[in-house]
Amino acid sequence: MNATPTLGFLLHDVARLLRKRFEQRAKCLGLTRSQWQTLAYLSNNEGIHQGGLAEILEVEPITLVRILDKLAERGLIERRQHPTDRRIWLLYMRDEAHPLLAEMRELGDTTRAEALQGVSVEQREQLFHILSVMKTNLVQACRSPVDENETNDG
């Protein structure tokens, strides 16, 4: 077996280590990884319903409900009833969450800077470009069904 990691393993390891390093720095904030991820995604999608946020986060809706309950208890988010559908709850950040979110962003900047130490500006731009192209390719590919011949090894 080849000792060189595949692209998928390398990307996974880098993402895992970025999360781990961020968690080390963010421990003082008193949030779990799932809580800070929820806040980060909610900050870019305020007014989204719980099911939509669960889909973005790729978690089960019941799992997200527990996370949201904890964030609401801390006064960081609020649920508002949908104006026309009483079954749907819309999610919003509370003012109390914004300083915490700013602190999280600073910790993220520090962590990314640490990870990219020794990587030139040109290399960073190339890295972002390549990863963006890969993401676009995979998003498009995921919209198409997989050919049965690709899933069966014979």
C-alpha cells in the first residue's frame, strides 16, 4: 500500500486538525463544537427554519433542537414563529451572541494563520482557487445520479 495519503484523507485530516486547534483556543468560550458551528452558520442564515439549518449542518433535526435549546438557554439565539405557519420556527441571533461570534471569528483567523504559516499569498490564492473548483465540481456531480457500473465492483 502506498504511504502517501490520498487527497480525501489529507483534506479530512487538515479539516479535523483545524477544528481541533480551534476547539483548543475556543474552550474558554464555554461552547461545544456543535454549538459554535450552529452559531456560525446561523449568523449567515438568520431567519432560516430549524429544518433548513439542520440540512446545512448535516445533522438530524432532533439533534439540532437540543443544540438550539442550549443556545437559547444561554440567551444567544431565539426562535420566532413563522408568520403564516405555526408549525415552523425561524431562528435568529440575539444581540448577546454578536460579541461571542466576533471572538470566535478572531480565534478562527488566528487558527487559519497558524495553519497557513509559511504559505505565500500566491500559494494561498491558488489553494483557494483549486478547492473552489473542486467544490463546484463535486456540487454539480452530486446533483447527478451515480451510474450503477460505478457502484458495483463486479
